[in-house]
Amino acid sequence: MTSTSQDPYFIDFPQRIKSIQSEMQNQNINVYLGSRLRTLSWTTDAFCPWRSFIVIPVEGLPTVFSFVIDAARIADDSWLDEDHVMGFAPMGGQDQIEQISDFIKDNLNGGKGRIGIESGMSNYLPEGWLTHYEYEQFKAALSDCELINAHTIVDRLSLIKDEGTINRFKEASRIVDEGHKAVYAAIKNGGWKGMTETEIAGIAALGMRRAGSEWEWSFTGGNEIASGYRTGLAGGACTPASRREIQAGEPLMVDIHAMFKLALGDHSHNYLIAPATDRQWWHAQNFMAIVNKTLETYRAGITPSALAEQMMNFAEEKGFADYMVPGFEHGIGMMGDEWRIGLNDGPFPYWTNPDHAYQENEVIICAMQYACPEDSIGFRYENPIVFHKDHCEALSKYPLEIKEI
Amino acid sequence: MAFQYLSQQWRDEAEKRLKTELPPERMNYVTSSMNNLYKNCPDGKDRFLYFKFEDGNFAEMLVGEGEPPKAEFVISGNYDVFAKITRGEMGAQRALMTMKLKLKGNMVKALKLASLADRLNKVLAGIPTEY
């Protein structure tokens, strides 16, 4: 598939490759061997769900390697032609180690050079770091080469989002809002009666698919729906929908996900199923107050730790700090980039640097989890935000409110 | 009369049969080329067998020693393995899956050509051959 620069969702992928190659030259790297899902999405414009690699030479086009059953589809979806998307299979000369190492050797003078790889750790399971086994196999097959960790090249280049990427995120958020409308239409006026969390997840999925979503992308269970005590699990920021039936007098958390051209919509909305108690409303008001406060505070220049400190002080003043998870964000980028903020330059390797200063046109998920297990109640807020000089722009426009239905 | 495998006479017979038995429509009008690299032939030498099709038409077939022409696909293995495939004693796919043969080239394109390679092998298998 191709798009032109007139397309609001246009991304200059060849320029992204050139930027990587320029940095490779600066670091005297001859070949970049990308294996992370985020790297593949950011460079190919295609979803690569099977184990895949991208080999970027110091000049010219990159070549993608994926499981043979999906390679033709990747070539069709990406900006690369079929000669630059190879399939690997368990056949002589066609397994991923031999195929890729032969390809790399063909790209190197005398089979020698420095190869940038992606090695690290993540809380996000499908990150796609090179495994120990793969590393050992490539090291043996490319015995005249030096393998060096180089993922920071892609991390740094993908940090600030370009216009096409931000527009894709806006569209993904618009689609998520359609999902929330579909859920509300289904559960209002007693429609929730007899419904399970999984059913609500499906209603949201249908609404979003009708609006053009490709996938309920989140590895945390697609659309995360929680009701009753499940909303208030301590620190509980992961609630794949269960078969639990929605009950009167309980909270309901609807955290849904849409994907549009590898950009990710992620917005959580919360309800109280009637009759709501005063205590439940007290929690709800606390939650909305801190969401508003957080959105007012986010802007370029602030850091995760400074933001968290301000918000926790606010919660302490209002008397609900005990119920707040003291984190207010998670990273986001094109599919596969859903974890750390910024670069790997914090005190704990591969965790968010608490002193990372947000820059204009960074995108994160503004995320908050309010949980009171003893009252069996909790709320979640998630919304992609774009950083601007003096404010942040929330991409999901679904109104912030907690309705009693 | 039997032809010596990979001899000039065998090549000529193969060309004649490929031209008559595999018309362009049977070859899906494909344009591609393939080298079979035979290691450890009975005389101890290595040989190549090169095929080229253009728009499904048989274009070229070469048997030789030394550096083969460039081809889109290269399949390499021992003479014995190729001989078993040509005699119909082993499938080419099984030979690849058990690493008795190695394929170099775009696997996605190779998948599209797998049935054509089988047709070609069947024609070659029909040649009375001494190994």
C-alpha cells in the first residue's frame, strides 16, 4: 500500500530509514538488525505479528524477514516491495538464522562489520528483543562480525511524533470514541442487565470495527472491561474482560483499544450502575478531580516524577492519596511501542526515567488508576495526549464524566 | 536408450521434453531462473544445472562445471539427493525440510513456483537415465 504526502496519514518511511542509516554511520554500524515489534512497525508501516526482523544496510532499502506464511501480506501492507520482504521457513537455507546471516554477509565487505542489534528487557511481553538463543546463533553464523546493542538509535528517532503519526493517533482515538458511544447505547436504560464483561468488550469491538479499527490491539486482553470488585483490585491496571455479569450498585470500567494504521487508540471510561451510594460518588468525584488536574498540568518540560509528585500532593490534600497508583502515564507509539517513556537513560535500566523532560510532540498515554479494594471500587483513565509547549492535547474527545446508569 | 545423468545428451533430451511437455500455460507464464548445484558427483566433481523460463517459455538450460550463471533461485545439495528426486524416490520438499537440500532465494516467490518445480521434475523423471 502506498500513500502520498497529501494524505493526512502520510509518513515518510524512506526518510525514517535514511535517518537510521545516518545514525548508523555516526556509530560506525554497518548493518542494523531490528527485531522489536515497535521497530518493525516504525520502519515498515506493516503489522508483523510473527517473529520478524528488519535488516537495514548502511545505504539503500531495508529488507524484512518474517514467517513465510505472512511475508506476502506484510509486503502488501508495507511500503516495501516483495523483493524486500523475505519469508523464512524450516527448510534448508531458509531458516531465519541462516537466511538473515547470509543476507547480512552479502551486504558486508568480506563478511566483516559491526551489526547493531536490539537487546534489553521490558515489562511489555511482545517487545521482541533478540533472544539469547538468537544472539548466540547470529554470533556464531556471523563470526567475523561484532554484535553491538543499538536500539537507542530507533528509540531516539521515534520519540517525537511527526504530523502523519499524530493524525493517525487522532483517528484511532476518534474510533475509540465511537466504541464508547456503542457501549453507552447498549448499556443505558437498563441495557446492562444480564450483560457480561466479555459482551461489553465485544460491543465496543463491533462499534470500533464499524468505524474502521483494525484491531483491539492491547496485549492486556483487547478491550479491558471490569465490573464490581474487579475495578478496585490494588494497582489493578490490567483487567481483561471476564465472564462476570454486570450487577446493580457496582462500578463499571470500560477501557477500550482501537488501531488505525498502527497508531493506537486507548481510552478508558467509567460508569456507576445504579443505585450508586454517596461513598461511590465520593470516589468518583475524587477520580474526576485528579484526571482534570493531571490534564491541566501536563505540558512540555514537565517530568514524570514532577507530575506524580504534584498529583499525589493534590490527592493527599483531598484525602484520597491512599487510592491512587502513583504513576500517571505509560509510553505509546506505533504498534509494539507501549511501555517505557523516552530513552533508556534512567536510574533503573529499561524503566522510565523519572527525570525525563517531555518535549513538544511527544505522545504518551495519560494513565491513572484509582483503586479502593475495601470498597470494591476503582476507576481508570487512559487517553493518548500530545505534548505542546504550554498544555497537552487529549486525543479522545469522549466527555470526562461518570454516569450513573 | 538411457542417458547419463547430467551429460550433454541428457540435457538435450531434457530440453526437448521440457519444450514439448511444458507449454507456457503449464508454466503459468512464469519468468524465473534456477540453479541446481550438485556436490560430490560420482566423478568427484561439482556441477550445476541451470534453467531459465521467460513468460513460461523454456529459454535456456545449461549443464556445466565451475561458476554457474546468476539465477533467481539456487538449490544446492549432494548429487545423490538430486538423483533420488529425479528418480522419484524423494520429494523435493522433503529434501528441503530435512536439510538435504538448501534453497537460496525469496521463499515467498519460491512458494508460488513450487508446483511448477514439481512439474519440471516430473518431466525430468521421465527421461531414461543412468546415474
